[in-house]
Amino acid sequence: MPSHDARSGRPPARRRSGRGAVAALVVAVVAIVVGVVVVVVGSHSSTPPARASAPSTSASAGDTAVAWGADQLRRFDAATALIASKKGHIGIVVEDRQTGLVWRGGEPNTLIWAGSTPKLAFALALREWARSRGTALDATTNTQIAAMLAVSDNHAADTLWNRYANSDPAAWMTRFHAFGMTTATYVDTFPKRWGFVKCSAQDLVGLMDYILTKADPTDRAYLVNAMRTVGDIQHWGVWGAGSSLQPGVKDGWSVEKDAGKDHWITATVGFAGPNERYSIGAMYHQLPGGDTIDEGVHTLTDLVATVFGAPVPAPAVVPPADT
């Protein structure tokens, strides 16, 4: 959640988000071999924001039905219906890392304001940057990384960006691209900072896959644990998969400006299932007028819950609109 203040270089807006700190434990992660990719695309309406190139697809609808199973396909149908019932632009990608199957609903390649989800990529980039230099991050930096992951602390993220990234923001976006966020971009006319990024749900799943399969095992374990132990303010979105699936999450929520009008966005990235089997990314660009943080949070949480067969409406902690 970008903080919309002078510290971030962001113009004033009607709401802000983010605060706090957290500690982290080490959890082992098992990498899963990825097989054939199958795509099912849900429907969605209205004129979209900037759209990235569509992914390639493979396999037939019959193969998809056999692979996912009838029960899961019914859940996807229900998720597609939920998306179609909403105004605005919603994209979701769910990847089964055990089988390699992928389901995409709504507008999975549409570029939407990312909110605070880039903080996850930034945390990984900082750790990789330090390792590449043969140095260790200091205690203050580690505390700030923990805070921006646990409760999406904007002050921590701004301080880290000013210290490490502000002098060469292009280099840090290049790192984000290398993490699988291949269509992520800074937004024209805004400062080149973590809080002024647009990406797609597909980009978020690319990031999650990188963390779970390509990141240094120490970084992977740290980030998986941090995402599983987030503060209450992030108990929504991918968290809606349900506690039995041990989800991990990084959420984003903010008021952004498109076509000269403010509107709410929500975004969520994470994993669920044994050995982090499923990578999930979902984003919601609400249309101006009647848009609320409550609608964004509950829509993405219910969407993930529907995909995983959890009760709907799903429990969700809605962050205070003025945080």
C-alpha cells in the first residue's frame, strides 16, 4: 500500500495504507517439478487498463478437464462467475506447481497498480544484492524488511528504497523482471519507486514461482515463513484459501489515479497447499465511484476461497481505510 505522502514522492490521495514490524523463522521449502501448462480463461467485461501480451497455451479442453478434475473445474466456473459479477478489472492466476497446470481467470495479463506487492520482490532483491556483493545486510535493514513484509510498513519500504534503490531505479526494475515480473513497469509521470508500479496477476505468479523454485534456499525459507506469519492486517486475499492449506501472502491496497480519477485497487500474491503447491496472484482495479477497500478485500478473498473450495463469504481482515 503506497503511503501517498512526500516521503514516497506520491501526490496526496484520500486514503493511505501500511504499518508495523515482525520477526521471522526458517521453514524448509520443497521445489516441485513443473509439467505441462494448461490454461482456462474466465470472462470479464469493460475497457481494460494497459494490457500485457497474452501467454501461450497448450493442451485441449478435454485434457484440462481430466487433469484438474470435475470438482476443481466447478470451482473455476464459480470463480469465473464471481469475476463476471463485479465491475472493474480482475485478474487471477493459479498454478499447480506439482502438475504444472495453470488456470487464468478474468484479465490475468492486464497491468494494474500493484500496491505493496512489489515489497516482496524488493525484499528478495535486497537479499540477492547483498549476497552478490559478498556482504550481509545490517540489523536495521533486516528489521525494515521484516516490517514491510509483516504489516506492509511503508516507512520501512521508503527508507530502504531511499538507501538502496533510489539512485538507480532502473536496475531494481530489471531485478523484478528477472524474478518473473516480466511486464512490471514504473508508471509514467510518477516517481520511479516501489509504490508506483503496475504489473499483472501473471507477473505476481511469476514472482512467487521464482521464490519457490529459483531463489537461494535461505531466501526462500525466509520469505515463505515471513508470508505465513504476516500480521492481521494482511489476513485476506490468498489467505482466503483457508488455514488447512497453510497459505502465505503479501497484500497490497491503495487509492490510485487512472485517467485523472482516483479509485481503489487491491492485490494479493502468495501460495497455498502442502509444500507450497499452488502459486496464486490476483488483482482488482475498481472503477471510480462506489469503490471501497472493503469491496476490494472481500472480492479477492472470496475469489481465492472459491477456487480452493473454502466457505464463502470468507473471513477477511479489512485494513483501516486511513492507514
